[in-house]
Amino acid sequence: MFVEPSMKRNVTPSTPEENTAQPMPLLPDAERMAWIAQDVMPHENAVRRWLSGMVLPGITEDDIIQDCYARFCAAPFQDIQNGRAFFFSCARNLVIDHARKSKIRYLDEDLGLEACNIADERPNPEQNLAARQQLDWLREQMMLLPSPCKDVFILRKIYNHSHDYIAQSLGLSRRAVERHLGRGLQKLVEARKHSK
């Protein structure tokens, strides 16, 4: 677990079962990260192209993609045979859910999934290697961030928790959470520039 032991937690368990529960790790395990890097990430551009042809009122392509990655972090990935099809299905379901909430009606044929060739084979080895290297580099750089910047950044960018939740969980003000996010992003951008 990557949370510093001295960090304050304002959440108190309400049942005896919760007292024995292990806290959730901040990063997915290595096997899940490898699956995301090999089977899912190489298809992000195809999903983005498909989403760019959609009308997404009140939500962006980035929101859909981030929600997909959040679902990948919780999915039983061992049972998933085709990462590309899973990515497209996840994005499609999120578009439909958002449309339903916004009272917009999509017909399946209007979503244009047939043209996406969802059943494509797995990505080639070069794409797998490049995606794995990018993911490894990002994980390494996130772990180099100073605490509590690292914890705030991971809770927001990996787990998509709200600023208020992070502030309450880590005993920080909302403003401090925003500052730590900005610093973390700035340090990652600087590290990326130096690595090129």
C-alpha cells in the first residue's frame, strides 16, 4: 500500500466486519496493470475515434475513457478474452447510461459499432511493448512524487475519487488537494520532457 502511515483518516468503520477489512490499495496489482497495458491501452485511439463521431452532451471523450479505465481496474479481467471488444462495450455502455440520464435516445445502429471492427485480433507485440513501457514509466514517476502529493494524485487520477472525498480521507483541505494535483501533474509533465 502506498499511503503513508502518518496520514490521518477521518473515516471510522461502523461494523465489526469493516474493522478487519484491509484498506484498498492505491494502484491495481501488477497482473491487472499488465493486462490493461497489453490488451486494453493499445485500443484507446480507436475508441477515441469512435467517440469523436458521437454527440456527447454534458460529457467529454476523456470522461468516458477515464470511466472505462476505472472499470478496468475493478473488472474480473482473467475472464475477458478480447480487450478491444471489452473497451468498446464499456465505452458504449457508458454513452448509453449518460444518454439515458440526459434523456437522449440512441439506437444501436446509430452508434456505428459495426464500422469499428470490434472483433480485431490482439495488438501486435510492438504495440504491447510500447504500451507496457509507457505504463511502467508512468507508474514509476507517480511513485516518485512526494507524499501527500502522490496519494492525492493516485486517488484522483487512478480511482477517480472526488476532491471532497480525498480531502476528507487524507485530512486535507479541498484547496490543498487541488494544489497537490496541480503539482503532481506539473512534475509528471516535467519528467516526461526530460525523458525525451
